[in-house]
Amino acid sequence: PPPTPEGSAGDAAAPQCMLVRTRRSLTSAAPSATAPTMPAGSDRLLHSGEAAAADAGSITLYLLLSALGALIPAFHFGFQISLFNIPGKTIQAAIGPSVSQELFDLTTSLLPVGGMIGALFLAPWLVNLVGRRAFLLFSSPLFMVGGGLMMVCWWITDSSPAASLSVLVIGRFLCGVGVGGASVVSPMYVSEISPVRFRGAFGSMVQFGVTAGILVVQAIGVALRDQWVWIFAISVGLGVLQALLALVIARSPAFVATRGSRADAVGIVQALHNVSRAEADMVVDGLSSGAAADGEPAPSVWALVRSPVYRFPLLVCVLLQVAQQVSGINAVFFFSAGFFKSAGVDDVTGSLVAAGVNIVATALAVAVVECLGRRALLLASTAGMMFFAAALTVALVMLQSAGTDEGLAIFSIVCVAFYVLFFELGLGPIPWMIGAEIFPERPRATAMSVAAAANWIFTFVVAQSFPAMQKALTAYSFVPFAGCLAALLIFFVLFLPETKDRLPEDVLAGMGIDVRQDPDLVADESLIKRPAFDDVAAASPADVAPSMRADDAESGGAGSGLYFGGS
């Protein structure tokens, strides 16, 4: 039915609205010399029977099983981050006194080195070649072999300490390559299989998997500190479980639609979301917008950097990932045992408190991310971390001058708890989500691999620099992190877009970027999934909201059009 005037009785009976993408026809006249901009209100509210399709998806067992397949490598990610936190001293002593603290710290820091290689080189090549599900299958041996090598370290420490350190280094590196690739593929896959209205919640569950891994390995580290070989055995078991799940989970409908069969992609969405074929067809339209033709390679890193469309969004995604690490969060998790001990708090208690708050805060983020949106949560997260980094510094300075003080020790733990809480509300899950929501399918894997590689590079930088920084700055160790958070907060306030319930082209339009600025996209006929009307009058007045007609009239009418995802 046509929309009724605002405030009338017909509002109660009006059909549900949804966001529908509109854009000027790509076949219209060439843009003027000045860069074209999308009209204000590029996200339209359309009253239509078909328009309710985006809200029709539901959570099915098949969807949960498929999401679990992506959460296992995310869990392994967190498991590996804090693997050496509690049993590290025991492992170092078992290998032998010839292993210095610096050498052992370098060994543990090989995880982010492998992560950078997995994210930047393995993931974009393999995921575009074989798909998301197959990547999870083919990358699982990295965890099995890496974990197995670290188990070998246990058995040969007495007979050959040098060899035991060598196999530990290789195993740690291989696990790093695996979790680096997973850091790209898991959030991408979850975003592509989730219904639109649950995409933020499912995206936050990837970070929930990471935090659960951190908590579990901390607890296991306490119980198996002296039998640490079984901690490495769990890593092997996680690799086996990942491979088994990869055999039964759904293929990514976005990948299938652009590299395989559109009909198969529609069938996958029907099974995942429990929707009709027409509704699934509209979902596939949104997933495959901006995709390359079958067999066309994804753009290279250099092509994204040179692209006028993707250069700035790529910078935003990279800075989001850098912000995760320069926030100082991994200074807490890599070195939490020693950090809490220096603050006068039992190392095990402090580490478990931080890990417990971590997972509770992530669960809260899953609940609120769809209500509050990505941008608001990330800004609140950055500001909150900046405040508690400053408060933690005050607590550490007072502890340094006053000596051991139970009240100050408790206050420092409270500061760390809130510091972790604010991280998991925004800076933890959202950078992984926004990359999948800004970029269309074709450049998505490349862009997310670059952003993830930046994350791993700065993970390594923080892991290597924080012990020296802590030694030099003592109680003021978190001041540099607070300064970085302040600078990033200003950038995010000015430039971070909201991506909730928006298609990638709409997000780019909101950033002042027109897809027509990229000649490759204009030449890509697969970008146009349905014919665009040459004039808004071509649409039935009963299907077009008054605000939409007004916006199109202001923007010139001719050459404007509606983009309907349905058949």
C-alpha cells in the first residue's frame, strides 16, 4: 500500500521499511570534471512487499553450525595469543638455562610474524582461488603440524635443548601463519553467511571466539603449567576439529555466486536463512554487488592503493586494525602475568580477571552492536580506553611511590578490567566487521588481508617494544597508548562511516566516494544486477516513499534510479 502521511492512523498498518540501495544509473552521461557526489540520503526507505526480505532471515541450525566452523579458528587465534602467558617460565626453564629471556620472548613473538605472512600472502591468494570454506579446510594442517612440533619440544628438551627450541620456533611460526589467514577469512565468511539483521551480532561472535580462546588457555595454563605438552596437544585437536567442520559447513554464497552458480548461491542462502527463493535471490544480489566476472582475478594490493574509490576506505580499515594494537590491549594479554606481578597483584589472578572481563564484555558487544551501530560503539570504546589508560597510569605511579598497597593494587586491576571491557565493546570486534562491510565482494579479500597484515605487524611491534618500554617508562608505560588513542579518536570522529544495514556502495557514497570514479568498476557489467530506471517516475508512485521522490527531484530526476534487489 502507498505510504500514509506522517502521524496518520495508517502508520500502524504500514508495512515494514527496509534500507534499499539507490544510485544513479552507471549508463548515464559521463561525470563532470568535478568529482561527482552521491545525493544526501543515499539510503532510502521503501515501502514494498518485496522490501521486507532483508528482515525475513532467521537463525537456523545450519547457520549456527557454519558460524561455528569459522569460530574454531578464531578461538585458536585467542588460544595462541596467550599460549605462553602462564606456562612460559616453566617452558623456558625446561628448555635450558642457555635460552635467554630475550630469545624466548622473540620465540613467542613469532606468532605475529607468521600471522602477517598468513594474512598478507596466504589468505588473499587461497581464498580467491578455492573459496572461504576450502580455505578453512586447507589451512587446518598448519595447526596440526605446528601444534605437533611444539609437542615434540616436550619430548626432546632433556636430550637436545637446542633442537627443542628450534621445533618450538617452527611450530609457533606455522600456527601464526594459520591464525593470520583465519583472521582474514573468519570475519569475512561470517559476514557473508549471516542475515543482514544479525550480521553485527554474528560478526561480534568472531571476537567472542578469540576472547574465549584467551580465557580457556589461561585457565588450562594454570592447571597444566607443569604438563604443558597437553596445552600444545589441544592446538592439534583444534586443527582436527576445524578440518572436520570445514567438510560440512556451507560454502560462502558470495563466493559461489561470483565464481560458481548463482542458482547454487540462492539455494545456500535459503538453507542458511530459511527464506523463500525470491528473498534469497535479493540477498545474493547484495552479496555479489561489485563482484568480478567468473574467473576474473581480484585486484592486487597495489591496485587498491591506486584506486580512487578504495584508497581511503583501505586507509580507514588499516587504521582500525592498527588502533587495536596501539591501544595497548596486547600489552595486557602478552605480558599480563609479569605486568600484574609488578603491580603487586598475583599474576594468575590478574591474568584470569583480565581474560574473564574480556569474554563478558565481548558477549555484551554481541548483544548491543545491532542496536547502537558500529560507529557509536567504536567511538565510545576508543574514548573509554583512553580514559582508563590514563587512570591506570595514575594507579601505577602511586604504586611506584607508595610501594605495595592493597587498595592501589585493587584499583589497578579495576582499571585494567574497564580497559579490557571498553576494548571488547568496540575496538575488539568492529575493525574485523567493517572491512567486510565497506568493500564489495571483488576487492574484499585483498583489502581485509592488507588490514589484517597491518594488525599482525603492529602486534609484533608491541610485543617486541613493550618490555623495553615498560623498563624505560616504568609506571608511565601506558602513556604512549593513551596518546595514540587520542589521535585515533579524532580521526574516527571525522572519517569513520556507519556500516550497519548498508551495502558497500552506500557506505562509499556516505564517505563522499562515487563508484564511477573507478574506471574498472564502470567497465564491470556484473556491478549492475538489475536494470535501473532512467527516471524515478518509472517506478509506481504506490511503491515510492515521498522523501525518495523529493530527493530524486532535487538531484535532477533524469539519470537517477531505484535499485531494486528483487526480481
